[in-house]
Amino acid sequence: MQVYPFASSEDAKLTVNGEYLNSSGYVQMDVSDLGEHNIVVNVSQGDKSKTYTVNVTKVNSDYRGRTAIETMKRL
């Protein structure tokens, strides 16, 4: 997953889970495992800092609640 945080000031420094944004303006996160994935965005400018936390939960179903069907093996 690519996380693209932004700040209203160009002077602000942003990190996602402690990593600075790459040259394309995002941080790549591995969310391949099922379960909770925390995204912690820190915005700092001068002596001020603010932290935002987003929790993303990956489940084994789509947004309608349907679950994936295992593919059948050939006999």
C-alpha cells in the first residue's frame, strides 16, 4: 500500500511509521498479511509536531462480506 500524506505548509516534515517520504511523495507499506496495520503519520514544523494514527484492518473478504473461494486442485 502506498501512503501519500501531505501538509498545508511546504516547510513541514512528514514521516509515516518513522520513514520519510520517497522522491515520489509516499511511503510503501507491506499489508500482505491479514490483520491490523497501523499507519502513524508525524507532521513537524519548527518546534511544533502533530501525530495522526490510522488503523487499517485487512480481512479475507471483500467490502460486501463475501469470502474468497479456494481454487480447486486438478484431480
